[in-house]
Amino acid sequence: MTIQRQYSLPNCKLILQGLSDTGGTNLSPGQVLSILMSAECHIHGQEPPLTGGRDFFESLVRQVSSYAQEFLSGISSPRHHTESQELLHLHKIDVNLHRLTLFDGNVSGGNIADQKPGRIIDLTTVQLFDLVEAIDQFFADSLTLPDFSLAVRPVSRRQAKSGEPVAQKVLPAAVGMSGLAIAALALFFVPIPEVQRPREPQPESNESVGNLEPSPISTSEPGLNPTPTSEGLDSSPESTTIDSSEERLSEENVESSLTTSSEITDPAEIEKLQNLLSTTIDDAWKIEISGDLIYRVTVAADGSIIGYKPINPAAADEVDKTPLPDLLNRQIVAGDNSQSTAEFKVLFSEQGFLEVEPW
């Protein structure tokens, strides 16, 4: 029975077919392929495949291995170029292209230059090394042609000699030695630093300690005024002080919240807050008033009233008749109010109608 072994790579595939010299008819995974009948080398994108017998396969292995050694080392191998008894030949076209030539028939006793090429295939570097990997897989398979061996010889010293001039080889070493000598000469003139032992800390005398005066300790946080004046409350919201024990905010506290850090300028947002403020105040207004009351009201971005200030004298006297004290969001006023706000003019008319417009 014919035994087939296959070694596949993305760009190359080797298929070997043969027999076992044991003469058995039953195929088993451990059966040795010792007699090669045919070999196929499939290259991706190159059809049909390269085919031949044992001579073809041995020449393929020798030429590919020798050329790969030459390509990787960069050292030209005279044996590769002077061999005239090979069915295949490989030579370099450019960095990424390698030409494989297959000659027709048996060239024993002849010269490779006298034979007509039967097949020419140009391999890329990726395809070449996939072919090398497939051959390596073959050598790693101990059940296929165990008597086959490849004579690999290291490159001799004469062949490995570089054509680089001796002056160019010696120049880096000479420059390195001269640089080292200059550095050593420069360091010779550098004085040796003196090493001093660290001094032990000296205890301070009682006299120097007694001269120290304690600095006054401020109990207030920066930016806060523990005793704000009415003038400061009118001009800066940071000076506002809320007493948690009082349930009702003073008029100064309410007025101080009118000054905010950022102002809402979007017309659509201002119109939305205007309608919300008008609805909120109108629903909560229940007590009649004796005159027109005008207030400057500050509203947060969520519609909460966070401050108001009477504009006319009657508004300051009758603020309790308006719903503003009850609608004031004390939590925001007492805390750090950093959200955007908008200001509106609110008019409580003696006739009972409400007017809200942007300030």
C-alpha cells in the first residue's frame, strides 16, 4: 500500500508518496516510508506543482537549504554556484524575489548551463521560507526516509572573509581607544572630593527657645468672615453666614444669594425658568396686598428660588404676605451654591395679578 506524508505551510506544501521496505500491506500511523516514489512541491499561486522522483526531491532539499544559508548569512557560497549536477537551481533576483529553475531530464555528466529549463518559478521571501519550514518538518519526521541526510558544512574562514578594508575595521577600535585615553587624561586633573563626616545636631539652648513667640491661631477658614456686616453681605455671596439654629433666614442672607458665580445666558433656558417661576409663585400666592411689591429673585438651574431682594420700600415691609420666604430653598442657600443661576423681576400687583420677566 502507498504511504503518503504531507507537510503544509500557508504558502507551500510538500507531498511525499512511497512504500515501506517491510513489505506490509496494512497501513498504520507508525509505518516508515523508506522508499520514495514521487514528490510534489506546491507553491501558492504557482500551478501546476513541481513534481519528480527521489533525485528531484534530494536536489530540491540541497538547493533550498544551501540558498537559505547563503541568504541569511549574506556570505556567498561558491559550492552553491559551481554545483553542476542539480536538477534545480536557486538564485536571487532582488531582496524579496528569488528565482527557482527546474531543468528537464537527467543532467548527470553534463553542465547546468547546457540544459534547457523546464520550469521557472519566482518565489517571494515568505514563500521561500515556508518552503524551508516544510523541509524542516520533513527532517523532523523520523518515519519518512530515515536514511536521508543533508550534509551541512559551516562556512570556512576564507569564505567568511569580508571585503571590508582593514582600515575601516581598525578605525572604530582606534577611535574607541583614543576616546578612552582622552577621558582618562581629563579625569586625572579632576581633584578628589573631600569627604566630611556628617555633623551631629546641636541642642538648642533654653534662651533661644524662650524667645519664640506663639503666633496667633485663626479659627476661621480662609475666605469666611465670622462676623459679616450688612455691607459685605450685599456685595459678596462668599461672606454669607447661615445660622443653623434659626429656622428663618434674615433679609441680609436672602439678598446675598442674589450674587452668583455663573449666569445662565441661553434664551431658551431663561424662558423655561421664567414660566416655571411664574407658575410656582402664582400657585402659592394666597394673601392680598395693599400695594405693588417688586422683588429681584434669583433662580437656580433646576427652578429653585435661592434668593430674593426687595426693590421698593413696600416690598420690604410686606414680604411675609408673599410666598417668597416659604418658596426659598434654604438647603441650597445654606450650602455652597455653585450652580448656574438666572435673575428675574417679580411684580406682585395690588389688583392681584403676577408679572415675571428677566431682570
